[in-house]
Amino acid sequence: MNTHTNTDIEQLNRKNFRNCLDALSRPGDVFQITPLFDSSLLALAAMLLYSEVNFYQQTDTNWNMIKVLTNSEEVAVEEADYLFLDTPLEHILMEAKAGDQLNPEFSATLICCCEDLNEGTQVKLSGPGIDGTKETILPATTSFLQLLAQKNKHFPLGVDMYFLSDTHMICGLPRTTTVEVL
Amino acid sequence: MNSTTFAFIDEDAKKEIRRSLLKAVALPGYIVPFASREMPVARGWGTGGLQITLSIILERDVLKVIDQGCDASVNAVNIRDFITEVTGVKETVNTSEASIIQTRHRIPEHEFAKDEKQILVFQVPTPEVLTTVEPDTAKQKQMHANSDYAKLWVLLYEDTSQYGDSRISNRYPVLINDHYVMDPSPIPKYDIPRMDNSPVLQLFGAGREKRIYAIPPYTSVKPLKFDDREFKVESFSGISCERCGAQNVFFDEVRRETGNHYFCSDTEYCDQHLEKSNAS
Ligand SMILES: [Zn+2]
């Protein structure tokens, strides 16, 4: 494992945060993530996690360094603020917390890995952050995307998502995005 | 505080603000509370806007700071100097050159380019739009949860029937993405339609109240109004800037013995317009 100073990690965090902010603000557009410990998933974890938030993960990765770095607690799916997954999983999406009307921000964010952002389901996106509509591909199955639509049907309740590719590219999908499977 | 910390705020405090920013983007117009330590700068410096800017800024950013449209006001200069000092980023007065624009009470006059991913950071004194009609914060939250804006509508109705128009001249309530009503910060009514479907990401920070909210790019922003009423912005018809000759912009009105004088509120726009007029 490489050695990183705090300064290095902070620099990585701010670069990766900005790309996440851009990705969530412009759904369907693709941005670059700089990996940490050779993993863009861990890079996002290092950026998002700190002592005030918790997470769930179902991945092949070693999380010890992230836990030490961030002081963030690993919890059950239904409690987790952030869910890190090697692949989009429907039962995890179902159980993820969606917030409530008074505090819709008490909801989960899913970070799902995929091989390639350009392989998956052809969709048409609309909603905030999209100039009109946008046709693109999302790296998830039709049934996952239908479940996501179900989960996000009653705004402001819902979950926000990021897809991360093997080539460290990221695409954001806030709960406000309407996903129409083509 | 570590003196080598980039952008002044420590990492965990930035993470808290960043978490709130991402939630705010996913919930357009919803006010996200965040925890923060006091910033060691004076109130009125716009600590809310400052905390956002310091949490999003990168080495490659180009920063513009304006106060009521003016780059040269003491407040704007102080904030710009502080941010450039703790980050080393390049500064500009040029709207089209800036990647982050921190502003108090105006949106720059120049139209924003579509694909530049510029970010506008607003300093907000009063984040809660419902304070004028409901003082109780728990009730305000409940009203937002129920999309119950009846009290705002009553206020609007009373104004319209008594005065023929809303008396609200700034901080005009806006409906975001057909869901939440929010306070756009004390910008003039002239700037309200310019928030609608804008290509820029608009972020709002209130330091004292520790609140963050956002309007993503290409999001519907509608002033609260009755269907049969026109939304009237400040009228400057027939007026041109005394310095540069510009028309159809937002003007500062200066009252002198010689009468009322008008100048572009956006000083950078005024400079550019003056340069163009002199060149032609
Ligand atoms: Zn002028």
C-alpha cells in the first residue's frame, strides 16, 4: 500500500469532491476521479466519510485504512449514510434509507462500481441539472433502474447515486433525475 | 489551526460542508443545516458564502468576488484577498473568466456560458423564506415538509389587493423545481428571472444560521405570483448609464442635488461596455 500524507489526501479529496459536485449537478455527464490506494471507490470513501457519518460496504476491498483515516463507522444497510457496492444491488437499494418529509437529507447515497459507464441500459434523463433531456447509457439493469424510479417516486424522499467505472470515471444521479428506460 | 492547511478550514469541517452541499444539490431549494465552528472573521463578511467557497475551491480555480455588483468594494476586496491568500488561486474581475464567483446581493450582468461549469456562491443573511410569515422554526420546517405556503400566498394576496403589486422588493420568494419555496438572498427582482434555467450551479450559504441550499444548473426558478399577475422587475426604461451608456441593465441610482444619476450596478460590465464604446 502506498504511503500518503494528509496533505496529499486532502488535495485528492478536494479534487474528487469537486468532480462529485459537478457530477451530481449535471446528471449523465461523466467526470474523472483520482484513485486512492489504486481504487476510485476508496478515493470517494476518503472524501465523503468522517466521524459524523457512517457507511455500509459490500466490496472486495480492504477498508481498514479508510476506517483509520476517516473515523467513520461501518453500520447495517438500513442505517447507512453511504453505501459502497462492487455492483448495483437491488436488495440494498430497497433497504437504503430515503429520509423523511421533515428531514429528506437523512437519506442514503449509493456508490456503485461498474466496468464501463457506456455499457448497460439506454435511458433518457430529465430533471434539474439537465438542459432539456439527455439520452445516455447507465451501467445498471432495467430492473435496477425501475426500482430506483420507484424509490425516488415521492420527492423529496429518495436516494442519490454515483456510478464509478474501472477507468475511474464517475456519473451522478440525484433523486431529482427522471430516468426513462428506452 | 495548521498554518499549511489549504483554504483555511480543516478537513473535517470541509467534509461537513461538502456533505451539506451534495444534499442541497439533490434537494433543490431545501435548506440543509450544517454544523460549523465559528469563522474567525467579522460578521457581515459573509461567512456562509466564505465557508462554501473555501470548501469547494481548487488550486486551478479563478475567483471573482462582488458586493452588490462591485468588485472594488471594501467587503469584496477583503474576501477576495483572504481567499487568494489562503489558497493561492488566481483572481479576476472578468465574469466569463471566473470559475467561482462569490457574490453578495447581485448576479453578474454578463450571460453565463453553457459549458463552463461556473459556480455562483451567494452570501445569505436570512436563509428562511418563511420568517416573514412564521417566526417559529419548527413550524417553518413543518410547512416546508407539507409544501404549505398558504401564509406566503396570503401575504402576496394582501399586497396585491392593497398595493396592486407585491411590496417585496428584494428577497422575493421563489419556487424551485415546483417543490420548495426558498429565499433567493437579497438580490433585486431584476435578477430573479435570471436564476431560472441558468447554466451555472447556484450555492447559498448563511454563516450565522449555518444553513446551505442550492439550485442546480437548468432548474426551474419561478417567483411566487398569482397567475393573472405579471412579475414586475425594477423598471429602468429610457435610462442609460451615465458612465458607459449601457441600457437594459440593473442600475444603481445616485441621488444628488442635480437630480437622479444612474450607473451600472455591475462595475465590470460597465468597464467592458465603456471600453467597447470607446473602441468603436
Ligand atoms: Zn455603465
